[in-house]
Amino acid sequence: MKRVSILLLILFTSLSLTGWAQMRADPQSNTVHQYMMYDFGTLGGASSSTSYFAPSLSLRGAIGGAETPAHDPFDPYCLGSVFFADCNVMHAYQWNKGILKDLGALGNNSENGSFASATNNFGWVSGYAENGLVDPSTGYPIAHAVVWKNGKITDIGTFGGTQSAAMALNDLGQVIGGALNNIDDPWSAKFYGGFGYIAYPGTTQLRAFVWQNGHKRDLGTLGGPDAFAYAINRFGQIAGESYTSDTPNDTTGIPTIDPFLWTNGKMIDLGSLGGTIGFTVWMNDWGQVVGVSNVYGDMTNHGFLWSFGKMIDLLPTSSGQNSFGLWINDLGDVIGSSTVSGEQLYHASLWSFGKATDLGTFGDDACAEAFAINDFRQIVGYSDPISCQTSGRAFLWQNGTMYDLNALVENPSDLYLYVASYIDDRGEIVAQGVLPDGSVHTALLIPSNACESSCQQRISRSLNAMPRSPAKSPFARPSSRADRLGRNKAKSW
């Protein structure tokens, strides 16, 4: 009875927030809004970043990681190097109402790094933090999964191994991720977990976990040695990926990896689109899962939607093309990207009610990718004039039109928005921007007034403008393992 009451409370809260979203931003109408932009700044270093493909914003603020002035003593093994070119100590942060709070790390705060991966509506934050020790089997620093509650850090620990990481959490206080145990495993360091992974590889088995109230549970695997949990919904269903055996494939050199759904205490194999590598990116509160799966031969990959027992090829393309399913809302709308026939350049894509729609790019740009969608079908991402690997411009897609977010900012500054990573049902957007000196900052955009004459003029000028060129090109997004190994080469995954 207590669990039912909690779930009803969460559902009521969700419905209340939906009503507030309609009043706040009114995205259902044809009105285009301007946005007030709030630059988070840093923790004394040059740059800050946010979490991608996870809820990085809630009623209690936004989260991510920011550089401190201190050079990382573990250089070249730096948590910050996932996002930035330099190697300063990075700390997890929580930004709320204009205040950037340093969440700290384990052990010596001045030397150890940390990063916040997701937040819930009670202000809890999941992530990972270094403890100052070094893994003797690899030489890498040790980082553990952690959760911050009311600003205090709790070490979730491991299953007896050295490394772990927490990727997401829900309003029930359930935290999920992956942790190493103490069983030797030659496949652990080669386990490809899509956009979620422990900070540093290890030599023992990696196991998916759920943690709640101080207790951590191993979710098991699909038959192989390793698994990782990446997404969780408000009802405690968990999605991730797992090896299905310990026998390597000729095409990839590693065992088969399939996405899974963990529900009612059981891990369900979601299958594949014919290939031997698939992974979860996100899921909704109906238990629908989106992600990416190689197709037969492991030379290309397609985005998928797993819905009530069936895996659907979301964004089917012609032979030799690729697509990604990157986010799903509670209406079942899925967004991502798909290569254009005959090219290896991505267009932002929407899949809704069984129909795939090419959202294209902004203006004459060559490439675009959609990163997030809310329940009002507002979509954010970035558009690039060249290749999806340089610094482009953040976009908002609404009611059939793609806008340069920089043109919608009511209080323009030197911070040029090059990617938008998350949008909530209030229409608030988390984005990354670059300053003229090349420093990267995270920003929050809050919808304000309707877009009238001056705003319309900015929109008109943006249609013919090239993205601002910084002094040095920032990363367009965090360099996930997919990016490091060659995003368009599914065989290399």
C-alpha cells in the first residue's frame, strides 16, 4: 500500500507539472518564445559542461561538471578530458537560481575529480567521483558511483572491484549504473556500453546495479560476464545492455551485446536488428526503450524502439546508412539522427506514430542531430554547416520549424550556443555555449516573452549567418566511446 501511495503521489506531481508547463511556455500554441539565458560559469577553471542523454535539469536546478583552477594530478587520466581539451580537476556541480554549487568529490577535494550524470525532482544527484587511489592492475585513478543528497556525498561503492559509476536516478531514490566485481574478466575493458560507462576501465567483471537506501543489487546479465544499467523510469524499470555470452564474434572481436529491460525482478533480452552490438540510450515511463543496434554484418547501425515486446527499426535507411535513436518522451515520440541517402552526414529525425520524419538541418547546414524531446514535441539539438564534428549552432524545433537558439535569446551575450542537450516540459533548455576565447560554459534558457519584432529580425538574420567561429573549436558533445572509436564504423564498436 505504501508503494502504491508513493507512485500515485509521483503521478499527481507529474500531472501538476504538466499543467504548469502549459501555463509557463505554452509550447502547444504556434507562439515562438524568446528565452532568458543564464550562464552557469565555472568553478574557477575555464569551462563547464552538462550531462548528455540523461535528465540534467529538474525543479531543483541543473547539474554537470565544471573545471576548477587546479591541474589534475592524474594527468593524462582526467575526468574532464571527456569534455575538454585541457586536464584540470573537474567537479560535479548543481546550479539553482543563479548559484553554482561545488558538489565536491571523495577524499581530497582539491585533487580528486567528479561529475554529475543526472538529477531528480528532489534535488538528488547521481554521478561518479575519484577517491584519490589508483587501480594497481591498470594504473588508472579509481572513481566510484556516488549520489549527492542535500549536498552530501554518499559512496555507492563497487561489488569488490575498483571502479563504478552511477548514470541515472528516479524520484523513488533508486540509483542505477555499473560496478566492477572481483572476478577476472578479459572482456570487461572491451565492453561497449553506448553513452554510459565507468570513468576508467578495469580488469574484472562489470555488473549493472540498482542502489536504494544504502543497498546495492546486482541485476545479473543476459548470459555473458558484463552488464551496465543506463536508464531508469519513475516506476523502477531499468534499461541497459549486457553481453549475452563470452564467445567473441568474427565481425567485432567481442561477444554479442544486447540491450535489456529489467522489470519485476527479471532481465529481459530486447534482441537486435540483426547485428551483434546494441545498446540503450533512454526509456520512458511506459517501459518503451530506445537505442541503437547494429544490423546484419555489423557494418551499419540503426536506431530502435522496443515497445511492449517488439523491437522496431526506428529510422530505416538505405543500405550502408546509419541512424540513432537518442530520446523518447512519454507519448512515444522518438528523436535522433539518420544519415542522408548516399552520404555520411546526419539529419535530425523524428519517429512518431509509426512514421519517420526527416527534420533536416538549420538553413543550408550540412548536418544536424536531435538530442532531446519533451511531451509537447519541442526538440533540441545542434546543426552544423560542415560535418557534425565541428562547432555548429544549437537549435530548437517547434511546430515544423527549426530555429537557431541564439536568435531566440532575449539577453544576447558573448556566449554562443553550439548545442542544446536537454529540454523539459516547462520548455526550459540546457545548452552548451562557447566564448570568444574558446572556453565552454553551460547555460539554462527559460522561456519568457513572445518573439516579436526585434526577435523576428534576429531570426531573419540567423537564416543567412554562419555559426560564430571561436578561437579554438570546442567539442560538439562529450566524446563517448562511440565517438572515440569512429561513430560511423559499427564494426569498430
